[in-house]
Amino acid sequence: MSQPSASSPIIPVIMAGGSGTRLWPVSRETMPKQFIALMDGGVSTFQETLKRVTGPGFALPIVVTGNDFRFVVAEQMKAAGVVGEIVLEPERRDSAAAVAVGALLGEARDPDAVCLVLAADHVVTGGEAFVADCLKAAEAARGGHIMTLGIVPTHPSTAYGYLELGASLGSEGAFVLESFVEKPDRARAEGYVERGLLWNCGNFLFKAGIMLEELEANAPEVLAAARTALVGGVRDLDFLRLDAVAFAAAPKISIDYAVMEKTRRAGAVRASFGWSDIGSWDSIYDVKTPDADGNVLEGPVSVLGTSGSLVRSDGPLTTVVGLNDVVVVAMPDAVLVASKDEAPKVKDLVAKLGREGYGEATDHLRIHRPWGWYQRIDIGDRFQVKHICVHPGGTLSLQRHHHRAEHWVVVHGTAEVTIDGVVKHYHENEAAYLPIGCTHRMRNPGKIDLKIIEVQVGSYTGEDDIVRLEDVYART
């Protein structure tokens, strides 16, 4: 595979925020689609994005994400064998502020480098073609243009904006970008495809200084807020935490509106790779390989007299009889059934569930923490049962509870448990009792995951009945 020039490295800026509610119930606010193992091989789109831009000639990536996802990002980067900068946005301000932060960090690292802005939730097929197209765009970017990668449409979609190309920029495959076109209706989309317009996938390449000049000219408030947020930012473990007050001053606007639709430096490369933003379940179906009946079946599922459907289960045995062109997705706490044609409306369904007070609209049963995860098994009057997994070396905070006692039963691995200063090791089929008010902590000293069943008993079992006294992850 050809690689970018080592003398002028491409700095990937990966935007890993967002909620991905169209892929509910798998993707939710507490664990959005870019971090879910949706791809073949059990990896996330974020990890696949990292791998596409890792290697000689690419600089270490800059990942911009939200505070709630910081440990998930760090864990998945470690699993992918990638080291990079993790920047924490205090709140979502759309893509312009994230691009501004990436450009400022990129310029500080190497004033001559080209930045490559990527979304963490896109699927790309044809890795060599992707690199080759980035090389073409990077050459034009070094000449002062802000380049985007335009996708050749596979159908007249109303879900994407379109790009109209103009004259050649002189380098192979690079063109002036005449105009951005907003998401059209069906008739206009058909006309755009006939005219050869491209989909706007939101991937950009630019010299950091050029993007900063355009932000200064077209969105100075965004740039000022990003610059001040970086100056006031602090290091928190392995993360760069932007100043919250300064960042909140950034207008909530996309980089398309802030710069790309106004700049005279816009250019584009007609992409030769396959692409999908997997924005809904029907697009997930499109990037999978169906069986002889046209079905994509994942997990404990069985179908009869069914074709052209996606059926996925992350929990219970799920069966479908006599349906065609449907999406069925089962989680331990929620099930979605939809026609493929109506799958994009899942976002509206999630909003409705939120208005109706369903916690499942936003929260997963499995909650990720820096030390591992926990998942509720059952809850009732004065009790709650959880499955807890602590990764090797993981340590829960030193804490106590005012309203509940706990029983920890080890089912896998070894637990190092501290209760009121006394340290003891517990092995499989052994249990620790933690009375109300005791000071306690659990650590996994082993080389395999520690898994326990926790039984909480008391008048209140909410997560806010945790008084953290000490925490290695700086959460006190």
C-alpha cells in the first residue's frame, strides 16, 4: 500500500462524539454506535477508522470526544494498538468547534502538516483506495485548498448533501468544488445523480494554517472559543480536557456551514473507495453480506419463510416467521421491529420514548467504567443484582454507601477486596459481605477478567449512593 510522505505527515483528527440514535436499541446516548462492535470481527467503526490511518507517514491521531466516552475511547485505542491525543469536549458544539481544536493542535505539532478530519462512525471499503484518495487530496491541500472526499452515489439518496465539481486543480483527480447542495427531495436527488454530483461524506483534508485562516474570516467566534478552551485546558490522566466555559462560547455550527459553503478554497477528490455512514439499520444491512435468502442474521436468531431482512440479537433467542424486508433487533431490555424502508425513522421513535419517560431510550443495561463494566440483572423493592466485570489491573474507587449493604460473589478470576482497611483475596465461588457504611474497594490483581455477581440490599440502591473517598481515575 502506498503511504503519505514521511516528510509531511498527515495528522488524523477523528471526531468521536454523537449519539447515533437511528441505530437504537444497540446504539444509545450512554454507548453510541461508533463504539459498538457492529463490524465483522467484533470491532467498532471507531477502531476501524483508527486502523485506516495508522502506519508510516501518518502522525499520531487526535481524537475529539465527549467526557462520558473518554475511557471507552482509551480502551478501544489500546485494544487497537494505537496511541494518540484524546481531547475532551465539555459539551457538543457541532463539528466546527471540533475541527478548530484539531487544526490548532495540528498546527502546534507541525505547521506544515495536513490534517485529515474523519468521523468515527463511517464504514469504508477499499483501504488502499482510501489512502490513495487521501494522497491526492493531501497534495492539493498542500497547495492551499481545503479538500473534501466526494462519494460516487450508489442511489439517489435524500439523506446526504451533494457536491458539484468544477475545473481541475491540476493535480490528478482533484477538482475545484463549485458548490455544496443541501439534502434534496427525491426528484432533485435523482437529477443530481444523473448530473454526476457526489455525496458529501464530511471528510476533509487541509493545512492547519489554511483552515485557521478560513475560520478567522468566516467563523471568528468559533475559533476564538476553541483557542481559549485550549489555553485554559488541563491534563487529566491521559486526556486533554478543554475549558468548559470557554468552549461553551463557541456557536453550535457545522464546519460545512461555518467554512466550506463560504470559502473560495474548496476542492474535492472523487473517491474510489466504498463508503457508508451507517446512519440507520437499512444501511447496516447494505454493508453486510447476506445469506442465500438475502438475510443478515447475527446472534442467537432463527428465521422461517423470511427474506431480505436483518435480524440481530444481543440477548434472547429471536425468531422471525413469514416476514420480508424487516429489521428486528433484540437487546436484553428492548426490542425493535421495523420495515427496512422505515428504519431511518427510529430516531423519531427514540425521541418519542424519551418524552414518554422510558430510560431505555438513552441508557444501556451495560454501563462502561474505566475499570470495566457493570450490567443490571434484576431490581426490585430494597434490592438490586448486577453483573460486574473488572479488567486486569482495574480498580474501583474507595467508597462507602449510606443506604445499602452489598454481597460480592466471585464467579471468574480473583478479587482483591479491601473492607475498612483489611485486604483479602477472594476466588471463584467465594463471597465478600460489605455492611452498610463500611469503607471498601475492589481490585483485579490477576491477568484475566474478574467477574462477580453483586447483590445490593437496602432502602436505596441508586448509583448516587456512592461516596467516593479515593479514585485512581480522578473521579472524586
